[in-house]
Amino acid sequence: MADWRTRSLWLSRKPYEPAPPLDGDLDVDVVIVGGGFTGLWTAIHLKHADPSVDVAVLEQRVAGYGASGRNGGFAMTMVGRNLHDLVRKVGPARARATRLAMRNTLREIAAFVRDEGIDADLTRPGLLTVSNGPEQDERIRQDLEASQRLGLDDLRYLSGSECRALVASDRIRCGHFEEDALLVDPAALTRGLRDAAVRLGVRVFESTPVHSLALPGTHVLARTPGGDVRADRALLATNAYAHAVPALRRWLFTIVASIVVTEPLTGEQWKRAGWEGGAGVEDKRIMPHFHRPTPDGRILWGGRDAPFAPGGPDPRQDRSPQVFRRLEETFRWTFPQLDDVRIDRGWCGPVAGTVNCFAHAGRLGRGRRVVYALGYAGHGVGPSHLAAKIARDLLLDRDGEVLDLPMAARRPVPLPPGPLRALVLNGSQRVLQRADDGDRGPLTGLALRFLQ
């Protein structure tokens, strides 16, 4: 437990006092396994819907220990790979409904943070999505056309010079800008959600791993080292850690995402970076880079390699010097004028992905008592709030518009079993990495045609 502060810059930035572990048996209406964004937002949504519902959250380490405290802090409207891909997979009507729901979600997150007084360094500088090559130019164009097709006004085309007026990199060819995106300190947001949930009457227990979840008779039983929790319903909100559940592992896979951060920049170095507006930036690689200023004056640089973890989350994969070097390589390539800025540290974290890049919320088993919500593919800060609304309605047996969104209505695509699963995922990753790095062989050409 003592090492949780080392797992990311965010987890070490601000003081935090974890909640005590469970000590004794407990009876509640809903038990939530996982103290990240999904679990805590669901607890809050449940209490807002019905204050009488008794809710307990069980977290094996500390709130935000997993992806919620290790990501880049981008809260985006993205569901799936991009807007063009969303339209292709679910059709115009559902894609438009999803996009509008996500825009409203981001506004609700910002309002909640403001109203609860959560010190999460939340800003709304917008998201600049950029192209660094011809295939990426095409993806920019496809997103803009999808937005127009859906009758939306949320993406604005920017020429290369207009992009470079926001971020001074000669590598940028063109892009589009979206005002709705938020930047946050994700660990601080998670901790603020924990405190807000507690104020609503939710009981949160940290350092409380769940060893098993059983369905004896007409209830759910969560067994922990400190006691058993008996509940009417349960939510699995463990994201990549759901690898331990065979029924979810059929369509869920774990990848390891990586981030590096620079030392704090001087004023003169920031002037060279030309990043005065503070926008978040993501490129249009298949396995994209994302970068942003941090509240303490650093540049956060993440993405690129995301190796498959066949055994699920493993703390031994939380540091990867080779991947950090490759991230630094693209940082130097993008900002040659910052050659005197030192990379200070890096970290990795397990991310749950799906074949179609959609998160999913649904019920597990025949008893309708266990709900799950997970699989954000590295873009969960915003969608977790929406997935938590779906989880709320499933837990309360309520009908609602959110149940018609792809995260609830579209079934996940199963993966092949056994050794074939690892072969497919590892092989696909190698091809995609080569495509992003400029290889134009037959396999990468086929991948590009399929993904465009």
C-alpha cells in the first residue's frame, strides 16, 4: 500500500488520507467494487436518484489507484475511436445522441466540480486534434464531415498555421478544434468524488480487496479480508482489473498505457512552446499521442506504445524505460525548440480495451443482480460519468434514455480464446505500431484501409 503515491504524478501531487478498510460484516442495498471514476460516479448518481439507497464502495488500494489516477486528465466527448468511426459503427441517429449526451456529460462534470468545491484544477481550454501525416489529414477530414452530417457545430477546422498559433510545432499539418473538452487533475477529481459521495451518505472503504463475489440465494455476497458485505445488487467497476472475471475477459483485454512528464518549464521555454491557450492536444495516429500542460507548469506527453498484457494488470509493468524513451523521441521530434527541457519521470497503467473501442455497461449472469461498467480504452474520464448513469439505471431497474446509447445497447465483440487471443492482439499491435511509424508494407496497408 505504501507505494501508491509513486504510481503517477497525479497521485503524488496533493496530500491524501485514505479511508479506513472494512472492519466487520455489512448489509447494504448496493455494493460497488472499485473506487475509481465509474464506481464513485455511480454511487453519487444512485444517491441523487434515491437518497434512501444504502451504498458501499470497496476499493482494494486507494481511490484512483488504477486508470482514474494515472491518465492524462483529458475529459473528452470521444466514444469509440473517433466521431467518424462512431457513425460508421452505430449509425447517424445513435452517434448524434451519443455525442450530445457526452457534451452534456462534460458540462455536468464541470458544474459538479464547481458546486462541490472540488480542487481538481479543472479548466476548459478545448481540445486541438492534429495531423502529422497524410493518413491523419484524411482522418481530420472524416471527423469534420461526420460532424456536419450529424448537424453538429462542435468541430472547427484549423489550417496548419492556425494550429501552430495554438501550439508552436512545425510538425502539425492541420487539425480541428473542439471547445467542450476539459482538462483536470484526475487523481484530485477522484478524491473529490470520494468526499462528495461520503457527504451523500455513501460508505467508502479503501485497502479493501474483494476476494470473491457470490450469489447465494436472493442477494450478493462480497467477501473481503475485513468482513463480508451482503447486498441486494452489486456493480463491478474495476475496469482493467475485471480481467479476473472470466465472463468479462471474453471481450475485455488489458493494455499498458504510458505517460512521461517534463520538468517544470521556465517562462521563456513556454514562450518557445507557443502554448499560451493551454489546450489539450491529441494527434490522429491509430495509437495516438496526447499532450497537455500540467497545473504545475510541465508538459505531459503520453500515448504511442500500449503493449498487450495477457495476464491482466501487473504492477511490474508500471515502469517501462524503453517505452518512455520512445515517448521522449516523439516529444523531441514534435518540439525540437525545447531541446533543453528535461524529461522528469514516467509511469504506466493498465487500461481495459474492447475490439470496437466502446466502453460497455450491462448485467452479468442470470440473476440480474450484478452489473458491470468498464472498457474505456484510455478515454474514460468523461465517458465514465455517462456509463455510471447507465449502471445506476440498471441497478435500480429503471428505464431511461441512456440505456439506448451504444455503451448499453451494443453488445461487446468477443475475442478468440487461449493462445489465439494473444496471437491476434500482439500481432495487431505490431502492425498498427509499424503503420504509425511509417511502414507501408502489405499488412500495414491493409490495416490503414480497414481503419480509415
